[in-house]
Amino acid sequence: MVAVEVEGFTAEKLMEELGISRETAMMFLDVMETHKAIEELEKEIDATVDRINELIGKEVKGWVEYKYVLNKVKKPYWYWYWRYREDGKTRSRYLGKRVPEWLIEGFRARDLLKMLNKKLNKLIRLHREAQNYLAEGHKNIRFAEIVAKTLR
């Protein structure tokens, strides 16, 4: 039989001190573990939201294209253009021979924001599932019995 321990509590210790069944003690430990997992999820959600807030406003829409322009003697010269949509139209802005660093950083921020939003949605879903699981655990355990015996 495997001894499960959560924050210094074991099923055997709970059974002995509170006079509860092994099944109730295991459920109680499961609820404690779930509480701990929820706290960790909440910390991770807060850190992700903070990172998202740092990046908001730094993101850039659109894409860059490497296009050629013909000079007066019809010789092609290659230049970068920033393309983006605005008011339902595709706009173009000439960038020159090099893509500016602010634009590259803006694209990185946009991609990171997209990834962080997916992560945040997953964390929120896991948090909701853990809360639901915890609610079911509370229903299954006779907390009144445990609290009453603990307070004696």
C-alpha cells in the first residue's frame, strides 16, 4: 500500500487522528492536492497576464515583402515593403534595403502575444476544470464530520 502525503498529512494520520475511513482520508488528501494545484495555476495565470500586458501596444500588424522596383533604365532594384490592412484595404509602406528593428520587434511581440493568449486560454480551462473537480470533491467528503472531529 502506497503512503500518500500532502503537506505533512498522510491518509493513515488522518484516519488515526480524526477517526475517518481510509476512503474519506484519501478524498481529503485529493482535495488538498487540488487546492495546491489551483494555487499554482493561479500564479501561472497571473504571470501570463502580466507578460501579455507588457506586450500590448508593441505588436505590429501585417507582413513584409521583398519586391523589386524598376529604375529609369528598367533595371530592377530590390526593396522591402511593409504591407498591412487598414479600413478594408491593403496598404504598403516603403522600408528600403533593410527591415527596421522596430518592425521586427513588433512582429515578434505579435507572435508572442498569440502564443501567450493560447497559453492563457489553456490555463483558464484547466483552472475551471480543477475548480469543478474540487467542487465534486467537496460534495463527496463529509466535511462536517471532519471539521467536527477536528474541533473536538
